[in-house]
Amino acid sequence: MLSSVRSSTGRQLSCRALVSLRQSCFISSQSIPKSEGPLSDTSITTSQQTSPLVIDSKYDGNNSLTQAPNKADVWSKSQNPRSVAMSGPRFEQTIFELQPAPHSAMELIHKQPVRWSHERVVVCDGGGGPLGHPRTFINIDKPQVCVCEYCGLPFANEHHRKQIEALPSTPYPLS
């Protein structure tokens, strides 16, 4: 008696779900097949046994773990080295050669040319919109290249251009 009540309740719930699905998606009643027999409460199990993970011999050692392909050491004082950072129960898959390792953006930002301005203060918002950062005001009075604290874009005052160009080297292109 209890199993027949349970199966009829399950059938009613599934019929209600089909009706609401048809109404929300504008599907005709002929396109969704109706179940004819009672729904069973049994689950399907497989008889396959799982085998332990076998690690290939070329992935055994952690001898060449770098932060990024173009950056060998950490770039922040609070950052852990990659060999130490990904440990514990949250990181079960620790074959680092198979993990994504994007290039460090520090090298790319140093290819950005200096933005010259005639003003004493410049505004940087990282490009604006949802992909930008909060608006920051950067004082460029000193004869040096000043960078945005959020995105690293370089700015300098046009008044100090000759002094900056006379420096032996700068971390940013001056074009």
C-alpha cells in the first residue's frame, strides 16, 4: 500500500513538473513522452571497482615548479611558492605539469608605453566599466615614471620628459 502511494505521488509530481515545463517553455504535450509504469525507488549501481591513481614517472618530482612560465619566483611578499601553496585537502590533483599556469602579467605591463600628460595629476580607472578598477588620482609632479597602484599603467609629466629620457634605463618604454 505504501509503495503504491509513493509511486503515485512521484507520478503526480512528475506530471506537475512536465506541465509547468511545457507552460514555461511553450512545448506541446505531444513532444514530451508520458511515463506509463510506476516510478521505482531503486538506484542503478555499477559493479566496476575504481583503481588507485597511477602517477606517470615524468610527473613524480616537484623539481621545476615555477610561479608562471615567465616568472620563477614569487612576486608578492605574502605569496607562497607554488610548491607549498597548493597543498592540503582542497588540492587533490597536484601534478603541477597538468595544472594551468598562465603567464605572469608583470612582463606584459612593462611593455606598456608611458602615458605623458601636461597635468600635475592624472586619473586612472583601468579602462572603466566592469573590467576596470576604482578611480585613482596619481600625482606626477616628480621627474619619474609613476604607476597606477591597481593596474600598473605608467604615467609621467610632459614637463619632465627630457629628464626621464636622459635616465640610463627605465622599466617602461618611453614612446
